[in-house]
Amino acid sequence: MVKHMIVWKFHEDLENKEQTAQEIKEALEGLVGRIDGLLEMHIHTERLPVSSGDLMMDSSFADAAALAAYQKNPLHQAIANGLVRPAMAQRLSFDYEV
């Protein structure tokens, strides 16, 4: 199994950050069962005040090939290009095998 973690930082001037976070959460978590090899998707919107990021993805894939396929999948790309990338100033990722 492969874990794929992302921490995002919103653009400072983004309006409706809470609404945008909820839309991203619903869209990405809704991909489970629709993309082969995507086992789990959790988008964390509630953070402690000491956090440096605004939004976190914690996802699990069957293997590295499933993660690579997910990243190119049109369902994922539509969300990434339509919702996520326009709202974010920064993205950090970390992938590892379990």
C-alpha cells in the first residue's frame, strides 16, 4: 500500500476559504470507489491554530502504479485543475510505502 499526503496553503486573498475547503473535501473524498486502486481519501479541514497549512489530504492507494494512474485520471484532473490549483498558493506532498 502507498500513502499519499498533501498539505496545501490557500492564496492569502482567496475569499470563502471555508466553503472552498468543504467543496474540495467533498469532491476528492467522492473519488473513492470511482478510481481503481484509490483505497481511502480523507481531507482534513479542521486544524489547530499552530498549523502552517490550511488543508491536508491523507490518501491510500493499492500501490505506486495506482497512485500514478490516479494522478493522470480525468476525474482527479478535473478536481485538481478546477477546484484545488486555483485556490492554492503552496503544495507539499509526501508519498511512502506502508
